[in-house]
Amino acid sequence: RSCPAETKVVQRRMGPMLINEEVQVPSEQLCREEVKTLHAVIERGAEEDTAVTFERSSEQSPGEVPGDVLLRLRSEGHAAFTRRGADLEMDLRISLRQ
């Protein structure tokens, strides 16, 4: 996607004369990049594939409403714990003395 152009007036010298010329250049105001940090609170026991939505946080274009950013939760496996619904389980062998 390219930036919309804006017209700037540039002075050019041609011999002893100065000429004003209109030039199309990419817009600095309409096409600036901005870094944005999004913060989410993930509740304990949140299910796999739960969606967290950040409304109107995506790219913006002139004259358009920005879209939403959608974050889907995925869980990683763990060496000791397995997940069953909202619960964590672990197999642990203990002796009767313990």
C-alpha cells in the first residue's frame, strides 16, 4: 500500500529566474508509522482459542474507521502439568511415608 500524495510547491532555478513548480510527494502527515503497545489481561483458566479484541487498534487510512486487532490464545505444553479444561493436572508418585 502506498501513501497518498500531497502537492508541495518547490522553487527551481532556471538561469537567472526562479520558477515555482508543484510536485506530488508522499504525504508525511497521512502516512506516518506509529508503534503502539497493546496490553491484555488474561484470566486464569482461559480456554484455548479465546479471543481478546482491541477495538479500533489496527491500521488507519484517511477517511476510514480503523479495524480491530484480534488476539487468539494458544497454550503451550508443559513438562509436568497437563491441562484439562480450566484445571491443571500432574501425575506424581509418592510413597506411603510421605
